[in-house]
Amino acid sequence: MINITLPDGQVKSGLVGVTPAEVARGISNSLARRALAARVAGRVVDLSAPLNEDASLAILTFEDKDGRQVFRHSSAHLLAAAVQRLFPGTLFAIGPAIEDGFYYDFGAKRPFTPEDLAAIKEEMQRLAKADLPFERGEITRDEALERFAGQTYKEELIRGLAEDATISTYRLGDFVDLCAGPHVPSSGYLRAFELTSVAGAYWRGDERNPMLQRVYGTAYPDQKQLEEHLRRIEEARKRDHRRLGQELDLFSIQDEAPGFPFFHPKGMVLRNELEQFWREEHRRAGYQEIRTPLIMNRSLWERSGHWDHYRENMYFTRIDEIDYAVKPMNCPGAILVYRNRLHSYRELPLRLCEMGLVHRHELSGVLHGLMRVRAFTQDDAHIFMLPSRIRDEVTGVIEMVDRFYSVFGFKYRVELSTRPENSMGSDADWEAATTALAGALEGRGTPYQVNEGDGAFYGPKIDFHLEDCLGRTWQCGTIQLDFQMPEKFDLTYVGEDGQKHRPVMVHRVIFGSIERFIAILTEHFAGAFPAWLAPVQVRVFPITDRQAGYAEKVRSALAEAGVRADADLRNEKVNYKVREAQKAHIPYMLVTGDREVAAGTVAVRHRTRGDLGAVDLTEFIGTIREEIASRKTDAV
């Protein structure tokens, strides 16, 4: 007999060799029906995996993250099995689960068409209806090379394994794949799925390798959940910042500079408003703004550790036969500013902030509008402090992040990321830093999840994940505690005892990057920005040419009051002009007819609230100025 410890602490006894599926049936028929896989002693396994010793056991359903991963990874195998049946001779690469779905990479003889995707889905449905078991097998490395002979990508993966490695395979009908698993028990579990798109993807993400066809899909336990997800996808497509950015004339990505965005005049208005808000808040919080160079000597990056830990993501140049790097991060520049003179403990904490342009080499296949670019501006800040001030300063940053996000109406969740494998510093420093960050979160009563091993190479971090109106999350803000950089750059301050001591450093951003935050805002608001952010806040148009002069006077008065306004004086009907303004997501439209000219008023129309009636111009200017100054989002 063995003892099996369940998540609630309950201990169940079972015979050696009992499976998670049998344990689930012993708990309840409902759990057994929903079970997809199991976590045994921290490792995710098939429901059919025998338990041969005492262990902890959790039955995984679709409600569990690991359960969803297994479900969608199995769906990727179902996709591959269908492709093998329909397109003999296809080469198979990899098929992982991803957020909200899955994909499989194929080396196909010709590009897949929409008609092909429809046929593949139909074949997947036949295989699912057949309720074929996922059968695990184990073979040696040599057996695997023989089994997958001619499958170029599988052969490469096998050769990368140790010679004595035991390799697992999974069979689904007549399709056998090289796979570590686990999988759901059978194809009949895969009830509702959709193939969403096909795209090119380089093998192993390297543009020097062959281009494969990546078929994306999503899968849910039932049709209702799938349809709700597809509805969200369609809504996300309508809100895609790349499409809206072009329609609203905010920014562009040109063929001559892939990954390097161009901001147009209206996009610059949006960007400048965000930066102005950022500067106001930072001045209020005691930060001092700096600007550091774009290009700095290679020796600086060697000393900071970026040369060893981040070089593949950097750009380089030579000046006067000396190697320089284009900065991928702002922290070494802030460190040089701090190191430029001696500091007293009375000056600390020293809070230096910078809207710093950085460049990072991203593969062309991952570039995505403003979300993933090669040049972006971080709203960086670096705080140099006494060790005794860590918790207070980190708490202050958390409160500042909360204040920023509340202005835009964002909810968020928090993760605490701990030491990664590729890192610098002693265990003692990492322990102290991690404890300090956790203490700041707990002191404020901020709920958080621990993200093991995902810290920066120089220290642990707190990450803030925004939730938009579609329920999607975006990692934006971060607070990173660093004991390493002050040591590497020999940073000091003079303490009360007259001796030199080592400060502690915090790296932090709130927007994350201006570009990515603008993309998130564009999709969150579907281009209908709050009045304070809208590139054009008011559009004025006359009913006929007789009122054109008055319309222009109204526009001029608004501009004098600091309101961004334009006038549509075209010889078009008012309804047409209203539709055009609505499409441009302009918050307010002012219509001027003969009555408005005579009374010195304007007929006000809001983009969502409709006709608000005639209002004295001076009164309207006062109202909209108040709305803009308060940075309201509830008027959207």
C-alpha cells in the first residue's frame, strides 16, 4: 500500500500501481469526468501513470493552468494527426500549448489555404469523434532516430538529447509524435476547437533556418466556452492597435525601418499627454529627471554584466576604432550620473527618472506593431537608498503604480519573481532582496503570486499585470531590487559615521514602455480615448456655409483655452460630418446653425451620450477644461 496526499491535506491509501484516474473516481464521479491529467510530487503526468510510492497528488481539470496546458497540447497533437492524414510527406516540428490556445509548426510542400484549414478541422473532428486513446511509449535514442528517419526537425531534436536518454512518444491512431507529454486520455476529450490562423515561423525562431507554416488554434471543453472565446477574439481584432493606429493616423511601421515605429502628429499628442502626466506625478513624488546617452563604451556594458548576460539582444558600433553599444537599458547611465560625485546619507533616497530610448534586437518574426519593437522609450527610474529604507521606498513605488493605473481604470495583479539560474550575486543578497520585496507587498496588503526563477539576472522583481476590458493581461510595471550594480560600479555614500557605505538600488518602470502602453490603451479604449488623451478633443462644424465664420471663431476660442479642436467646413450634410467624427472617435462635436450664431451658443453632441443640447460656449469651454484637467475616464 502507498499513501497519497491530496491538496486539502487528506491522505488516501492505495495499492502500488494505482493510477490518478482511479484515485479521481474514488473521490467523485464528477471529478473523474472533468479530470485531464495529474500533478504527482510536483510533476504533471498522464492520468494513466502508475503511482508506485508515497506522493502528493492533485487531479488537474480545465480550471487549472496545467490542466489547460495539457488539454491544448493534446489538441495540437490532434491537429498534427489530421495533417498527416490529409497531407502525406509533411515534416513535423513542434506543437506546444500557448496562452488561450495551441499551434503546430509544419514543413509542408505548399502553403496551407483557408480551404485546407477547413478540411483539417473536419478531419480533427472525425478523429475526436473516434475517441482514440493517447498511448505513451518509451524508446532509446537510436530507436527514435530510426523511428523518425526523414523527419528532419524531429531528428534534430533527438540528436540534441543525451545518448543514454529515454525518449517518450505518443500515439494517436496512426500518428506517432516525439513528445514528453502528458496528454488527455483520448481524443474524445477534445470536444470544441477552432483553427484560427496560419502564419510563417522560422524553425527554432532563427531567421537563418527554414520557414515553417504555423497553424494556430484554440480549444475548450465545450462549445459555449469556445464561442465566448471566439467572440473575444473578434472583439480584439476590431480593437487591434495596428489597424486603429493606421485608421486614426497615430503611427506607422515602415518597410525601411522594421521594428522602429514612426509617430505621426496625432500619435505624438497622445504620447506627449502621457509623458506630461508622468512628469507631473514624478515631480510630485520627489524624482529628478535626467537624460543619458544612447551609445556608450563597451567597457561599461562589460562591467554592468549586460555583455555576458544580454549581448545577443544588443546593437553595436565602432567609433575611433573602439567598440560601443547602443543601450538596451537605461540603468548603467543612471549609475554614471550617481557616481559623478560623492553623496551624503542626507541626500538619500536619490530618485532619478528618465524617459530613456533603448534599442533591443528582436527577431523579425516576433515584431508586432507597438507591442514588440526594436526601439522604445522606457519610463525608467532608479532609486539609490540606504539599506534601511528599502521597504519604505518599494512601498512608495507600489503606491505610485497603483495611482497611475487607477487613472486609466485598469485593474491589475502582482507577481513576485525570484532568482533565475543565470544570475549574479550571493544567496544571502538574493534572500534579503526577495524578503524586502515580499515585505513591502504584504505591508500594504497587496495580494501577489510567486513566479519562481523569473527574476532579473541582478535581482528579484515585482511585476504588475494590467487587465484590459477584454480580460487580457499585459505585463507593464516592474520594480527590481538590486544589490549587484552598486557593488560592480563601487557606488558609495558617506554615512553618519563619516565612512563610505554601499547604497541599495531599485530599478522601476510604470508604463513599461510608452510605445507598448499606447498600444494597450488603444485596444482597451478601442481608439475612443478619454478627452484628455484624445488627439482631437472637439470638432466644430456649421450646418451651412453661412455659419462657417462662427464655427471658425468657436474653434479659435477653444484653441485659445487650450482645447485641441478642429473645424469641418466641407460642403457636406451634418449627418455625414457626425458619422466622420464618430469614426475618428472625437469626444465632442459642436454644431453651429443660425440659432447658435444668434445666441452665442453651440449644439453639443457627445460621441457616446448623443445630443446634449445647446450650451453657452463659455460654459462648454469651462466644462471640457475641467474634464481634461481631472483626466476623467468615466466620460468615455
